Amino acid sequence: MAIAIMLITGIAGAGIYVMKLRADNATLKANQIKLESAVEEQNKVLEQQKKDFTAILESNKKLNVLINTFKKDLQDLDKRFTKKNRDIGKLALERTKSIERIVNGGGKNAARCIELASGAEHTEEELKATLKSEINPECPALANPNYVPFQ
Amino acid sequence: MYHFNKILAVAFIVLLTGCSIGGEKKIKIFSVEQPREKLNYEMPTPLQMEEIYWHIITSENAEEVFKKLEESGIDPVLFGITDKDFQVLARNFAQIRQKLQETNSLLEEYKKYYEGTEEKKDVDVQN
């Protein structure tokens, strides 16, 4: 009788143990799936971060180039007034009509630069300009993207 | 009578537990990320500048200039600046233009960065 009880208890214990193992196995499998998907998600996030950093670097580079262009434009503007000890007041006294024409031309170009800076479309002429005589000297980098200044 | 009581007891148990035979449906809670609505402002309308004419007046041509103004029906009055101030004005204009260009470029870069990323996210979700 005692042997029978021990046998039954043993079989029952073994059954319960097997069931526990199966339950553990199922839990581990579920965990594995979750971990794999988490790793995949993390990889996606890392990839996206990499792309974002590249985009930020590119954007910074672009804006730095733009700011350097601004500095050069201002220097060029100063040069136009003071090149070779030029005195625009004296020049205006000597050649009033031609300076008036130059000043009005410059004013027109400067106004066009403001239009372009505010988002106006380029004209075909502006896009095609590659010679110094064809460009808008007030803002060549903005007005004439295809013009490469001679260094 | 004994059997009747048994049947009654079973019926009573079925009555109490009957609804749970099929099991209650589990409520599933899941979250869906709703992307933020895009602002979608149109880019500002480009400026259209009006033309102005610069008169250069010297002590020699002043009379001629005023005479011409009168002949053209324009009030013979001019608002003047010196050659030095003209340089300052040109520089100020250039700085305003550059600020405008910088702001527009920043706006475009922000738009490209954030809206471009949103589009990429949408593609990722679809995949």
C-alpha cells in the first residue's frame, strides 16, 4: 500500500515538474521573442539617430557656408566704395551723371536681392548668368547660383 | 424527492456559473502613436520692391535738378544724405537682406529636417 502511494506521488510529482518545465519553456520563448523585437527596435532607433546626425551636420555646413557668403558680400560692398582710395563723394562731383546712373543701377540690384532673399523665383537670365558682366554684383551668390567668381 | 433536490442543486450551480462557461472576453489595451499634425504654413510671399530714383545733387547741378523736378510736376524738395551716409545705408540694406535670407534658410532647414523625418517615420510604420 505504501509503495503504491509513493509510486502515485512520484508519478504525480514528475507530471507536475514536466508541466512546470513546459510553462517555463513557453515563458522563455515569449521572452526571447520580446527581446528580439526590442533589439530590432533599438537598431532602428540607432539608424534613425545616425541619419538625424548626418542631416544636422549637413544643415550646419550649409548655414555656415551661407554666413561666410554674407561676410564676403559685405566686404565686397565696402570694397566697391573704398577700392584704391576711392571717394564716392569726389567721384560724384566730377562725374555726376555717371555716378547717378551707377547708384540707381546698384539700388535696383539691391532691391532685386531683397526680393530673392524673401523667396522670389530666379529669372532665367539670373540662372544663366556665368560672366561677371551678367551677374547682380550686389549679391552674386544669391542671384546667380551658376556664377563661379574668378579667384 | 432526493433526486429532485439533486437536480435542483445542479440547476442552481449552472444558474450561478453558466455565464462564465465561455469565459469573459479580455479587454486588450494597445497604444497607437498618433503623429503630430503638420503646421503646413505656406512660405511667406516674396517681396516685390518698388523702384526709387536717386538724384545726385552737387553745388553745381542743384539748380538744374530742382528746375527739372518743377518741370516734371514734382515738388522741388529732396531728402538728402551725404556720400558717407549713402555707404551706411547700402550696408544696412545688405544686412537686412542677409538677415531675411538667413531666416528663410533656417525655416527651410527646419521644415526639411522635421517634415522629412516625419515622412521617413511614416514609411517605417508602414513597413
